[in-house]
Amino acid sequence: MEFLINPNIAYIIVTACGMLALITSAWLGEWIVAAIIALMLAGGEALEEAASARASAAWMAPRK
């Protein structure tokens, strides 16, 4: 599978957009929106770590 853009660059772009949205919503005084965006950013990173750990464990498991 070939990507049109490097996945590392895509991750940086998505994170930057999330941070921009977080900063903008806080600057405008939309604290609930800022909290939701912060939860989305943190939750996405936690899900990514969990999926990576699970994939690594499955890859290292002995084959039967």
C-alpha cells in the first residue's frame, strides 16, 4: 500500500490542526469545546499506543 503523504507528516499535520483548534476555542472562551478537543487528542494518542502494543504482542507471539 502506497501513501500519498508520509504517515509521520500526516500525524504532525493532524496534531497541529487539533492544537490550533484547541488554542482557538480557548482563546474564544469556548471552554467546553476546548475540553472536548483535548479529550479527542489525548484519547487518539492513547488508542494509538494501545493498538501498537497489541500489534507488537501479536507479532511476537509464537506461531502454532
